[in-house]
Amino acid sequence: MRNFLLMATAVLGWSMSLPALADCTLPATPNDGYFDQAWAGNGCIVFNTDNRDSTRSGEVDRLDVAANGDIFIGGYTSTAAGFSWWIGELTPGGTFDANFGDSDASGRITGCQMYLPGACPGELQEFEFLPQPDNKILILSPGYLARTNAGGHAFDAAGVAGGSGHVTPSFQVATPAGTLSADFGGLALAASGRIWMTGYGTIPSSITLLGGLARLNSDLSLDTSFHAATVDAETYAGGQFVNTGDDTKERQVLLQSTGKPVLIGTKYNDDFRVSRLNVDGSLDTSFGNQGTTVLTTPPAPCSSTYYPLIPHRPAAKDRADRIVLTGECYSSAVSNYITVVVRLTADGAVDTTFGSAGYYVNPPFAACPSNLVVPRALAIDSAGRILVGGGCDSEFAVQRLRGDTGALDTSFGIDGLAHGHLDPTSVSDQVEAMVFDGSGHLFIGGYADPSAAGLLAGVARLTYDLIYTNDLESAPRGCLPPNCN
């Protein structure tokens, strides 16, 4: 790889300071992790998040695959007055789908344009969206849970209880006084079509905030058949609280192959608390330590507790039901923030076969002279390899780890790190979201910062080997030949 770059430098006269992706103009290379110039003309696009107001700035921090093969993208857009969410839809070729969203055929829609109460301006940056198999989109923020129609043109008023297309994401799941609210929670779809929503709440018998999970019907009403039980004088119907001993807010929910939900929570955003429920809503005491695994201080060279990826999705699950979590820690050895990845077994134990006693902590990268390597996104490919996206000094960066050993996969990018700029004029870039489409293409989303113009949203497709291992394998190998057979 380095020989290729040196040869290209000599022939084309590029600067020797460019051992990176740089922008969307580099030619294709044999390694994974470069701009895929078969997509969108040169591999990436940058754009303003608000199709009606070019003075707004914003970013992509959500990527999901639509049922029709398109890519849903979203994030926040901002003005001096506040924030609003936006969602768009890209065709497989990298153009905006004119049939989605606003009537101007831009392929985008914002909270302001949808006239959702509290969404324009002033809505907080943090929100979650989740496409359904019918291409309707669930939108969760601290103030509302909404669903659009399949084209993103309007709210699904006919399909949501109450007839407005949205509900308040706060549900009484226990009596006499047990309310679960989404705050900056997560969403997941059950196989039955019901909806899982994480959050936090309190009950009279506890003085701390309790992480929790509610199950909703397809019309966004509370499914009171879930966890119908009486415990310690509280009568539950529709949800469950998990008392980890400290104030906890659940940020994400993953569904294992058994149908059991796994809750990813944090205390004060400085540790991970991972709990699992049985399908009837009771705490699964076979997981972790009596139902919960608490991860506090990561190993050296970290010298502080975790800073989980909040409000991003900090966890992902592989096809063996193993749980991967990533965040950042401060390292006094390099006087900066670095990436930490930890993998749990399907039953919540730290997977000591991964990395160093279950952990990967990023090594120094020559491409990041200040040693600042921050994680913001996580994805796992079908072979079990782990992708961590974020920033490398002023550039965006994506690391790939082997899933069998937890070591940095140096066959990816340049010595394991793909990095560069989404726009040649940008002074700062970052990856905020990643997803694989149904064909195994790797998409990254984030922002480019040309400084004077404010943040521009960016999406790129990176070259990838498109491997898909046998989907009947219970445990992905985590590497590819010649490293393993």
C-alpha cells in the first residue's frame, strides 16, 4: 500500500503529506477503506442539511438501510435559535430520492417542515430514528415518539394512537407511580412488529433513577401484556425497571437471536451498565452478575473512566450474539482521548478471547500526530470484523479490528486506519454513523467543516471486500484468508 502511494506521489506530484484518503479524488486502491468511486461519482457527497435554508449547518449522525435498498440518513440541523432534526433518503447510486420527504423533491425533510410541536426551533440535537420494514420511520426525542408515512411526507396519523401521528414518550408502566420516559433513549423492533423503547424512571421503592424498557404496540400505545406482574407492591404492565444500584439511563436496546432484549445504559455518562431481560420482562439473572454487567475503568493506557458514545449508538451485536461496546478514555500517556472497545460474550461476561483480556485500546497512529483518536460510530461486518468510526486529529477516521483476536486489522486503510476529509476545503471532519447495506457496502456519515460555511453533512461509501460469510455460522470467524480459513 505504501509503495502504491509513493508511486502515485512521484507520478502525479502529490504532496508527501498525503498518506490518507484526503478527499473524493484519490483513485481506487486494493485496500478496503478508500472512497468507492463507483458510488455517487467519486465516493462521497457533502450537502446542507436543511433543503430550504442554506444558512443552517448540521451533520449526519444516523444511518439505516431502508427495506427497498435505499439508505436513510439523518441528524440535526442548527441555527442560532436552536436545533431541529432532519431525515433524508439516498438511492443506491448516491442521489437523493426525490419521492421522499419535502414537496421540493430534495429527498429531505426537517422537523420544522413537519410542524411537530417543539421541533422547530429549540429541539435538542439528540434524537433517534428507526425505519420499519414498510419504510415508515419512527422518530424518538425527549419530547415525542412519532412515525412518518412510508414516503416521509407526513405523520402516520391513521396508524398512531390518538390520530396525530405522535405520542408523548412517557408511559406509566407501574402503579402506584412508576413512569418510564425516553429521555435520550433507543428503539428496536421486535419480530412481532411491536416496538421496544428504552429510557429511565422512578418507582416509590427506589430513590435512584432506574433504567428501563417499555414495549409498545404497533400504534405506539403501551403493550400492557408485557411484564404483567406484581413486585414489591408495584404492579407492572408494559415495562420493566432495572436497578443497577446507581442512577442509570438506558441509551440503546439490542435484541439477541433468542428475542431477549439487552439494555445498554450509563451512569452519568462515565461507565457502561448492560442488562438483559427475559422475553416475559423479568430480569435474566443468568446474564452478567445477576442480570447486569458493569464496566467502569478500562485498562491501561486509559487513566480515567469511560466516556460512552452518547447520544450515539455505543453498542452492536454480532451474529454470535456477542455484544461490542465502544467509547473513549483519557490517556495521560499521550495526554489525549483515545478509543476503547470491549466485547462481552452472549451471556454478559467480558470476552477474554478478544484483544487484551477483552479490550482493545487504540495504538498510536502516525496519521494522528496529536494522538487524538475519538470514536463516534460502531459497525460489525458479516465476517465478525469490527469497524470503529470517529476522528483522527482534524480528519475523519475508521479503524477495523479483527473479530477473532481483537487486534487492529492492518489490511484495512493504511496500517488499519482509513482517514481523510469529506471535502477538500474542510478543516475538520468526523464520522458519526456507519452502516452496511444488504450487499456488504460500508457507508459512513458525519460532517465536514469548511469553517466559514459552517458544518456540512457528509456521506461516503468506502471500498470493501463485500465478503459475506455463511449465515448459518453461529460464530463468525472474525478474519478472512490468508489470516484464517
